[in-house]
Amino acid sequence: MPVSRFCLTPLSLLIAQAFALPSLAHAQTADQILPQVIVSEPLLRAGNGSARVGGFEAAPVLQTPAALTVIDQQQLQDLQIRHVADVSRLDASLNAAYNAVGYAEQFSIRGFPLDNASSYRKDGLPIASDASIPFENKERVEILKGLSGLQAGISTPGGLIDFITKRPTSKPLRSVLLEASERGTLYGAVDLGGRFDDTRFGYRINAAAEQLRSYVKGANGERQFVSGAFDWRITPQALLQLDLDTQHKSQITAPGYQLLGGTDLPTGISARTLLNNQPWSKPVVTDNTNIGLRLSYQWNAAWSSTFAANRHQLKRDDFAAFPYGCASAGLFPGFCANGDYDVYDYQSTGEVKTLFATQALLQGQFATGTVRHALTLGLDTLRRRDEFGDCVYGTVDCAGSMANGTSNIYQPVTVPASTISTGPVLLQRKGDERSVFVQDILALSDQVSLHAGVRHTHIERVQSASAFERDYLLPSVALVVTPTPGWSVYGSWSQGLEHGGVAPLLTTNANQILDPGKSRQQELGIKAALDESWQLSAALFQITKPLEYTDSNFTYVRNGDAVHRGLELAANGKIGRALRVTLAATALQARQRNTDDPLQTDQRITNVPAFKSALNLDYALPQLNGPALNGGWSYSSSKVFSPDSIRRVDVPSYQLFNLGVRYVVATAGVATTLRANVDNVLDKFYWADASSALGGYLLPGAPRTFKISAQFDF
């Protein structure tokens, strides 16, 4: 097919170039490459025992007073993780939140949906997650669970996901990955790294191409990605880092289901069915780019400074034959009782979203008497510009849509196309944030440290007819006690801030934005590193944020609180020399409190399981040299889809099993890793997502899927 040739030809050229690059670089040992350099890659590349998402530099996870998850490169490869959705098999606090196939990846942490414009980071700076985030150039994924007001300013209460980019390697790296999965998805990637003849300069090149054949039949597409990361060791004290990437993706999106008759879950359906299956359906096309720059300077042994900037831009043409409502029965939202649903021709072309973020840090250590200080002073800026036209549904714009026709979830019907087109693309939303912050970590003794910080954030935001300009203070304080080496106990209190919600379509105040809302968090935690083999953690928390919803008068309001109380447990270690165990569990009570609406008060928050657990095992066969087995089990309790007491609907619990095998063999100097994975081994049908977004949609989880790959490291 033409798509296949387009995807794979650029990749084959890059693979060929992989064998030409060694002439530009020489194999060097770590001692041979400028051993006097003080500033180095660990500023961005921390191992399993450290992370930077909990603060402003790489710090030991054991000493960070926050719940963190770090997923390293080895885990990403062995579990064949290339989407944020796959990360949820390792972290029980991460769940889907309208994560539709072929569309933007959207998730929640601790029951709070993340904001696509503020909750996702690349090397600590915000990026938009309105398109799938490429993993090819990511070294690891760091997850901060809970409020991040001090670290990020504006961000939803659930936390942050930070993607740390790969950096140049000291020795030449040549890696090629080829993969195939069910229904004909073909994938290829190359990873090239090393240093040039002048060893002050290093490079890391990643590229990938993919022919997409989703398990949802008809949700086909293609993707291409390329990135470069470069280092320049200007002086022994100064390091300049540049990274850039670009991705093109085109794929038919798979929308979700609504309740039959407004009351019942759909039954007798397949996760492979595409509701966006009309002759005139078009793919969602996204092009996103990043350009990042970081300059680090070590003034002396105690003080350093860093300046970083990143520009992220997303361009999108958004299309869907969108299923919504049942006009014949007056259901909005909701499908007809017999499975009929109205089909709308949704179009929004020419969308452009641009984020430009900067951060300047001054960090140092000093002492006042017997108290040792680790001080951070910083300045953040963020400029956001969103351009789009008046989107259209059916034959008129979004404010008063008209369906093209009616189809059925069991017996699809072809409906006529419309002649609509998106209105003129204009600057519709803009925002500017400027923050100054300070954090001091005071070592009161060898066993006790106090983490105290505050951020002052100035916000300007304009959208449609709404505008505001405000200043906020976001304090954070925590106490960490280390009774013995390898153990720490912490207690923390913090405030966070998030943008107010935008009133959805069909409400009486559609497109109006509410003021920013402050959240509060209290957390107690314990962490242990028993030896090099086992790490344990537990966190008990309560987060309170303003509750926003559409009331019985179809007005989007802020009324009462969403209160999330939970317990998180995690363990990671080895049993013997061959078996590695990763276990995570989260118990969460999420309730609507303090409202004056009897239909809302004391109800469970939608799309939040009361309990979720994940167990992953990796067993290297001791009798044989090379093979290893891995398996995973996950469980999610029931979730609420409709919260009010009159027509509450619960989504059933489910459990899933995954199996995998890998085999490593070296032939003629080439290390070859063969991997095969089967996800959802028992082919369980389940509702992975019961989101309240866009009026409320149910999205099935993936059925049994297969994936095989071969990785060649030269």
C-alpha cells in the first residue's frame, strides 16, 4: 500500500545511515572523555534511585517527600511500552480519562484528570498532550502523584508526568528495533548515539515509522517520528544541551459509547467495533514539534545555575463521524434503547496550539550554624496560544448542531455527509504565566530535614468573552525523618492551583471559563531501600479541590468540593537471583462533598476505581543463558459512570493477564533481543474508561493483542 511505502522508506534510509555514523565517532571510555568536566548528563539522567519530577534537580527518591514512580529504559523495552496507557500496568494510581484510540492520550492520577496543557512535561517543562507522546527519544518516565503547586504552578491536583529525553552516550550506540503486532501494525525504529571526533560534542538520534492497524477495525493510520539531542561541553564548567523532535500522525479515531436509553450499559458489543465508520470519515491528523535548550553552569563545588527553554507546537485537523444522543427519545446524552445513535459530522481544521516555557534556576548549598541548606531560587514563564476556528457539527456550528442521520451500534447504517467547513482560524485562547519560587531543604540533623518552599504565580488568561488576571501564593512544607539508613518517613502539606473549567457545549454558559481553583493536600509516607534488591513505599493522602459540574439547570457551576482520600502501596525487588517483582496497589475514596445539590452531594466521583492493583513478574531462566519470562496481572474495582442518586450507573470491575517472553543472544558482535507479548490473554471484554467528558462516554479496553519484536544492538 502507498502508506506502507511512505512509512518504511525513511526508516530504511536511517538504518543504512546507522552504519555510516561510526566514521564520525570514536569509541571512548568514560575516563577518556574530558574527565575534568563537572557538569554532566546526570543533571537530566537519574537512575532508578533518583528523580527530578519531585523537585528542581535529580534527588534520591528515598529523600523526596512525595509519592514518585520512575519507569526506566529497561522496563520500557521489556514491556514494550510506547504509550502512556501502557504505563498504567506499573502504577495503580494512573487511569484512563477519555483515552480514545487515535486521539489524544488523556489520563488521571489519584482520580483527577490531568490537564493536557500543564500536567505533561518534557525535561521539567510543560508540553501539550493533545497528540500521542512519542517514546522513542525518552530515557525514562517520572510520575509525581499529588499536588505540584511548588514544582509546576498551574497543574491539576492529580500530579505530573515528566518524560526525560535520551542524551548522547559516551560510547557509540547503534540500535535497531523492528516490531509487528496484530492486524498488521508494522513498526521500526533506530537509536544512534555517541561523540564526534571532537569529544566535546555528542549526539543522540532517534527515528521511527509506523503503519497503524488498531485492534479497532477501521481505525487505521500511520506515524513518523525523528528527534535529535546534542551536547556541547563548552568548558569544564559549562554544558549546553539542545534537543528537537517532530512527529506526524494520521489515524481514524474511535469514539466511545453512551448509555442505552440513558440508563443501561451497552451489551453484546465488541471492542473491535468502530462507531466512526462512515464512507466520509477522515483521520485526525496531528503534527507536533519540540525544540528544547538547556545551559548548565557549575560556578564552584557548591553553586550551579541552569537556564532551560522549550517550544512545543501542535497542529491538528480534527474529524469524526461523532456518535451522540438519541433525538427521537430526547436523550442528550444517551443512545436509544435499541442501540440507535445520532451521527454528527464533526470538523475542526487548522488548529494550532503553541506553548513556550522557560525556567531559570540558581542552586547552592551552605550552612548557618549547625543547619545545612540546599537552596533553590527560580523563575518560570509560560506563554500559551491556541488558534482554531468555530468547530462544526452536522450542518451548523457547535453551538446549535444538527445530526446527519442515525446509525446503530449492532447494525451500522450509512448516513449522508454534510457540506460543512470550519470557520476562519483565529486566536481564540491565550494565557501567560510568570512565577518566582524558592525552596530550602534544611538539614536540621543527620536524621531530620525540613523542606519548605513557596511559589508566587501571576496568571493572565483570555478566552472568548472571559478574561482574568490574578496572583497566587502556593506554599509547600514537608518534614523528612530518616531513623536509620535506608528508611525515611515524611509528612507534607501543600497547595496547588489549576485553571477553572470551561463550560461545555449546550450549557447555558457555554465556553465561559471559571476562575482558577486552589487545592489542598495532606500526605504521610514511608519509604525503604532494604538493600540493592528491594524498594518499598506507602503513602496516605487527602486532596480537596473545588467541585465543578453541570447542574440541573444546564449551567456549568463550581459548588462544593471533590475530596479524594487514598492509600498507595508499592514494592519493587528481587526474590533470589532470577525473579524480579513489581507490585502496586491503590485504595481510593473519591466523594463529592459540601454541595447544596441533593443529586450531587456525597456521591462518588465518576471514573475512579475504589481499588486498583498491578503485579508484574520477570523471571530469567537460571538453567538457560538468555531466555526470560514476564507476566502481569491487574485488577480494577467497579467505577461510577453517572454520579447522581436517581440514575446511578456502575461500570463492572475487571482483571487482566499479560504474558511475555524475551531471548537475548549475541551473534557476530550483534546483541539480538527477541520479544513476544500477549496482552489480555483471556480476551476479557471490559470498560477501561467511563469518562464524563463530552457528556459522558464509555470506551472498551483492548481485547487480546499480540506483539513480537527484534532489537539489534551493534
